[in-house]
Amino acid sequence: MATSNSATQPSAFNDKPYASKRIATIDILRALTMVLMIFVNDLWSLTNIPEWLEHVAPGVDGIGLADVVFPAFLFIVGLSLPYAIRARRNKGASDWELIKHILVRTIALLVMGVFLVNGETINEAATGISRHGWNTLSCLSFILIWNVHRNVTESKFYNLGRVLGVIILVVLAFIYRGGGDEELVRFTPQWWGILGLIGWAYLASSLVLVFSKDNFKFLFGAWIFFAVLSMISDAGNIPAFLTFIPDAILDGTLTGFTMGGVLTSWVFQHYRERGDDKTMTTIFLIASVVLVILSVVTRPYWGLMKLGATPAWLFLCSAFTLLAFVAVYWIADVWGKAEWFRPVKPAGTDTLLTYLIPYFAYAFVVFTGLSLPDFFLNGMVGLIKSLAFAFFCVGITFLLNKSFVRLKL
């Protein structure tokens, strides 16, 4: 998940985009996706809502709104990468320094993903802590370790807080027991969690970008490679000796999303520097049509499924995100209406913290025994409640950013 690139990419919700040569599109798209993610993740609390809003059931050929959010995030991670890499190169970073930075960020995402995914299968009795207690302590540790807010970093207790965060995570990993009472399991990576999957896709795409030296042909070839790899994987033709590679990379699909974002970013920068929005938009629209056609062509072979990470899902969701990128760009940066999106700004500039807020909110509700009347959990009223909850999380992020918490990997 994009968390820290906002410091190095064109990320401001600027009021005069062309005058400042900064763009707001990527941050806005990331913020909207984060709000949408919190919204769809809260739908479990509702009844009598349209099925198309939720995830399609495992094994079913189809797609719901919730199935397009995660790939949009991966795509946006790719959009940010060229800016982040270029900014570090401009500061004199060598390839090895870039790789070290990429590895550190990857490890951070993997750590957070693994802790949160283990919370989903925790045996509360055997571990001695509830699932919500586990999530709260894990997220609190993440904040202690990766908080870069000036009010905190200038404190003499800053390093003490980071050490405390690490100690809490180590203790949690040691006491963890998951699974059923008959077959308890220890703390394990499992499927790495959402943040972990983002971490692997980020790692693969970042290394491709570093070694490509911004060469478009190399990057385009890499996208084709991962798209084909997605087909080979779904056809069950991955050689056994390669299975040591994490599935998030080996199945090709997730990294295909991030590489699609990288390619889009490359084309975007190329034409924006020339002030040629029309040609850029035409290329993106044509690319979207081609992606939709590829989705239609490959769907009969492997279906359209998020949980199967099928090629049709890769192509269709890439097209959706690309079209959303174009729409936001014209609204925010061409027509100068970035201020329309100010209410969601914190979700675009501190996305990781916004992502963690629901874990605290759900734990608070459980620990205090608070509940809403059924009226607020039903149909359209329930949907408004979930949307309000998403904006509530953004508001909490805003307040924390203003006081003493800002996360950066």
C-alpha cells in the first residue's frame, strides 16, 4: 500500500496545478480508493444491500464492486513508483541504495500483513488474547515503529517507542496460537495478508523499475511477462522448481497490476511534460479498450475471479483503474478542481494510517459493547452508515496527522 511516496511524488491537492507543475491525481485516486476500501470492508455489518456491491463468492465467475478495490490499490502503487524512484535518483541515490530502500519498505509491508492475517485465524483461548485485542496491539505497534510525525521524532522518547513497538510484536508472535483446539498452529506468514501481497508486488515492480533505468520497452516487456505469467499460472503450468517464489509474484497477476501502473505513469509523465493531454488521453482510452478485449478473450478459459487472480480480472480491473485515473486527472489537474476532493485528502497522503483506523474502531465497538439499531444497518440507510464510517476514518486520520501521528515506511 502506498504510504510514503507522497513525500517524493507529485502529491499535493494543489490549487494551481499547472502553475506549480505538481499533480494531484495520484493522491486523489489513492484517497478515493482508500475510502472505497473502508466502505466495502464495512458492508459485512449490513443486511439487504445489493449483491453487486460485495465480493463475488469463491469459484463464481463474476465481479462485484468490492473486487475492483484491491487491484486499484496495486495499480496506484505502480503509478507512484516512477516518481519515487526518480526523486531518489535526483538526490544522488545509487541503485544499491534504491534496492536497500525497496527491501526495507517491502519487509515493513510483509511484517504488517503477516500480523494482521494471523489475527484472522487466532485461537483466542489458546493465545490468551481476543482477535480485536491482537489487532489493536499490532496496529499500535506499527504506529510506534513507523510514526514520523515531527512532534514525535523530536521527542527523546522516540526511539524508546520504536523499541517498545518491536517488543510488542515479538511477544505477540511468540504467544500466538491459531487454528482449532485440536490442531493449534504457530505464527506463520499464511497468505501474507493484503499489506503483504502489496509488499511482494511492490518489490517485484520496484526492482524491475530500478534495473530498467526508465526504459519504456523494458517496462512494457515486463508487463507483458507478468500478464503471460498470469495465464501460465492459471493454466497450472508453473514449473515445480519455481514454487519457492511467493505466489504473489509467481502468479503474475498482482505484479501485473503494479506494472500496469508503472507503465501508465511513464506514459503520463512523457506526455504531460510536453503538455499533450489529448494524445495521452487517447492512448489511455485505447489501452483501456484493449484491456477490456483481453479480459473478454481470456475469460472463457479461466473465468473472471478475484480469488482466482485470473487474467480476465487483471485486464478488466486495470482498465477500470486506468479510466478512473484519466477521469480524475481531467477533473483535478486539467480543469483545476482538485479542491473538490479535499475532504478525502488524508486518505491519499497518509493511506496506511487511514487503513489501520478501522481496526481500532471495530475493537472500540466490541470492547465498549456499543451497537447501532437495526434501522442503521439495513439497506440504503446502512450504506450511508458505511460511507459515513469511511469518512469518519479519514477524519480521524486528519486529526492524528495534525497532532502526533504520521506514518511513513
